Amino acid sequence: MKNFLWLVRREYWENRGGFLWAPVITGIVILALTLMGIITAEVFRSRAGVHINGIDFSALSANMSAEQLNGLAKMLDASLLIPGSVIGVVMFVVLFFYCIHSLWDDRRDRSILFWKSLPISDLSTVLSKAVSALVLVPIIAIIVSVLAGWLSLLMLAIAGSFHDLNLWSMLWTLPHPLRLAWTLVCLLPLYLLWALPSVGWLMLCSAAARGKPMRWAIALPIGIGVLLGWFNIMGTVGLSVTWYWHHIALRALFSLLPGSWVFGSEHGWSMVDAGGDGVRLHAPQGLLGGDSSLLDISNSYATLGTPAMLIGIAVGVALLAAAVWVRRRRSEL
């Protein structure tokens, strides 16, 4: 276990720019844009000659209905999720490139010969990289996302205080900043299990490809989908191309995207075939409706017992095992 922890530390040290600084810089940019938005609003307010008298939120909320307060709370919750959403996309890009190069770079520069001379198994090496992608990087992204969300609320409250707007009680009692942080932590195990197929597939390509692993990782699933579509047009096979793209190609390439399980199982969004009124997307009940729905994780964890999740876990473990097997037998390009 001690050796394994050092392997994880090695991954962090070698990839600190993507693991740590990419989400931190993204959070700083989001806060800078928020500050620019506040300054822009102040400039236009001053030019228009608009004056805001002091408003006490406690007195204002007394005249608001429960439905209005609930809608305002959801809007503030959504504003808290904006930094996390942007950082999640950045994390997806970082992890995609990290996984695709994780086992290929040490064969390209032949440093694999050094690592194989040490008492470190191929299993430990592959698992340390998988744990870094599935646990370490998401934890860093969650911390940065929560801090960026809280700081954005703080900036809004400070800006309001310059106009005698008492927003402190609203921003720290009406939304759910602490609950949001806890929810993101609770979703981490679900993300780990859902992203297994992408991590396994990308690392297998990284271990097996003799050159340009990204070409194999992307071109192979897309090429198969194009061929299936062509065969269907020719009437030679009766396979569902939509099913392949939804459950195989997109799952292999985009499961690293946080929240992608919402689109990847029958408990999430589902695409309906084109009919008389076109293609439709149906949202699951409870995801967008109900109290505090943006922070309700029950719909997400409902995917745990679905075939998409269970089969994906089995396939992800099998792909990681295949990556270990290939790395053990292939030392150089």
C-alpha cells in the first residue's frame, strides 16, 4: 500500500499542471468574469442614473410566496453549479488526454525500462493511474468548484452591500452552499463507477498502440459506428446504430464527463426516435421538478442498478485487466 501511494503521488507530481492548475486557473477565470460582470453592471447603472435604495431581504422575503422563494433558491443553486460545470468540462479534457497518454509516454521515451527494473508490478502501475484519474483529479475539481461557487456568492454579497442591499441572509440561507458541497462528494463514487469504461478503453489503447494512441481510441469506435450505419443503409444487417452510438461509442469516449450518467441510462434523459413531431428529449421526473431538485441525488443513484451501469463496470474492469496484460508484454513502441 505504501508503494501504491507513492505511485499515485508520482502521477500527481508529473501531471500537476493538468490535475491542479487547470481547475484552479479555470476557477480564477470564472471569478474574474464574475467580477467583470459586476463592474459592467455598475458602469451601466451609473450611466443610466439608476439608484438603488437599501433593501432588507428579511422584509422582502416576508412578502414573497413559498413558490417564489423556492424558485429564487433554485436560481441561486444553479449559479453555484456554474463554476462546477465549467471546471467539470476542463476536467474531462484533462483526464481524456491523461488516460490516452498514461501508458504510451513511458514506452515512447523508453522510461518503461527503468520502471520495470524496480519492484513495481504492472498491476500497481495501471491501478495507480486509474485511481489518479477516477479519484484524485475529481476530488481536486470538487474542492476548486465549491470554493469558486462560494467566492462568487461572496462577491455578489459584497457588491450589494455597497448599495445598502442586505443580501447576506439571502445568499447564505436561501441557497444550499454546504449541501451542494456534500452532494458533489456523494456523487464521487457514482462518477468512479460510471467512468470506468472510458478509463479502461483509453488506457488499453495507450498500452497497446504502437503510435498515436488517440487515433485508435477515437477512430476505432467511430469507424465501427460508420460501418454499422452503412451496413444498415445497404440492408445487410439489422443492428441498431442508435443503440451502438449511445451505449458503446459515446460511453467509451465520454463517460469521463461529470454527470454523463444522466444521458446514459434509462433513468436519465432518453432520446426518442424521430416521429411525426420530430426527435424529442424527455427529462426524468424529479430531476428538474420538486423541491431542491438541482441537489437531489436520488435520480443519479438510481442508475446503480441499471444494466448500463452494471455492464459498464464489468467492461471497465475487463479493459483495465487487458491494459495490465498488454503492458506486461509490450515494453517499447
